[in-house]
Amino acid sequence: MMLIPTRLAKKSWLVPLMPMLLSSSSCCVVNDGCTLATCIDGLQINVTDLPESPVEITAAGGDGNQRAAQCEAHELCGVVFEGFHPETVVITVMVDGRSRVQTFTPSYDRNRPNGLCCPPTCHHAIVEVGLPQ
């Protein structure tokens, strides 16, 4: 037996379609209870060491897409490149003319903070890199 919400049952043309809609959809037919919670969507890069000088971070995806950011000296360094989801990424960390280059294959977590039927859908991965020697 399938229960059909009262407000939908009043739409007689919708009743024959309800079993198909409810069984074939991975989302809700009725969107109630969505909140405005947000999530981090992109690649997060954390530098594991405390820099003595300013740090420049460059991230290049395999598709040619590239992002860059800077961190101040004597501060923990972490950046998020919003909307950046490369399958493989080459990260270059530069400090005082020295560089360290590392290649990663990030593992993205999928998150829907407002539930399965509500936006947004975020994909977030964290990569940790060290400073150049």
C-alpha cells in the first residue's frame, strides 16, 4: 500500500503517476524542509608547515585549468579553490625562490547539507602539502 500526500491526492490527474514518480526518483516529489545551509565545494589545500616567508600556491588540473593563492608569513596556510574539482592536480608551493612540486589524485566527498532533495550538492577534497626544503 502506498500513501499519497493529501495535497497531491487532490490533483486527480497526478494520482496514477504517483507510484512511478515515487519509485523512480532519487529525490523528493515535494520539496519541503530545505534549509539554506552551505558547504565547501572545491579543492582545499593545506600547507603542513608554518612558513617563515610568504607562500605562493599554484594548482594545475589535468584539463589545463589553473588556480593560485598566497599566504602570509608566520600564519597557518590553507586555501580553498571553489568550484575546482580536478581528477589529478599538480600543486606547486613556492617560498623564497624555492619550490616543491607534487602531483595528487584527490578523493572528493559528496555532501548535501540540506538533504537528498535540496541544493546544494558539494564535492570537497583536502590535500596536504609541505614547504620546499
